[in-house]
Amino acid sequence: MNPFDNILVYLDGSEGSINALMYSIMISKKTGAELHAVYVVNTKALNDLVKSNIFAPWERESYLKDLKEDAKRHIKHAVKLSLKKEVQINAFEMEGSPHIEVADYIRKNSIDLLVMGSINEIKSRREELLGENDRLLRTAGCAVLTVRDDDDIIWDKFEEL
């Protein structure tokens, strides 16, 4: 009996989320669980930044385009890493408020483990674009595994797989 049937890794573009990706690939490979990955372009925070006059409205579209390109690049990297270890992955880019989109994905896809990077302290309003991890941790409808930023240890274990 496998402890997990469906694993979701949340990608946010940080090094921590790449570590979480590698860790989730290792767990999926060892348990046979189906692996999912999502990258949510945080349009809610972006809209809030425009409303707060931190970004001008005309900057929004340019910044959104950059965020979408980042999302595509990270999804492509997730697929490449998982296939390197012969693990199938269902990887998706979404838009909205990350904790809401991820919770919805968890519910709709019977996810029983969410894997994510470590929680970082939010120091400014702008950092809210990456500050969704705390909300995800508190609102996920399944078990949550946070992966520390020990790059060397995770890379070594990943390469051994």
C-alpha cells in the first residue's frame, strides 16, 4: 500500500520550489504516486500592486507577460527533471490567487500530499508575489511537506535516484 496516490508540487520560481520539485520526483519514483505540478501566476497580487500605485496600469501587462514566461520556463523545467528520472508529471500553469487555485486543484484531483518550498518571511508588499507559501500551508486540504533549502543534500539524493 502506497502512502500517497497523488502528489502536487507547487512551483513559484524560487530555488526552494525547485528543491521541492526534486523531492516530489523522488517520492513519486519511490511510491509510484502520480505527480502533478502547478505554477500559479499571481494575478491577484499583481492587481493589488496596481491598485496601490506600486505599479502603473501600463506596467501591469509587461510584468504579467514576464510572469507568464517565467511560469512556462519553470513548467518546462519540471517536465524535463521528472522525465530525466522516468517519472510522468502533469504540469500546469494557472492564473489567480495561488492559495485559492492550489486548494481548488487539490480538491478536484484528489491530491493527498502537497510539496512546497520553505516558508520565507514577507518583508514588503512586493514580496507578496512570492509570499503565498504561508497561506498554502495553512489552507491546503491535504498533508503538506515543506522542503528545506539544502541544495547540496537534495541534489545529491536526486542524482543518486
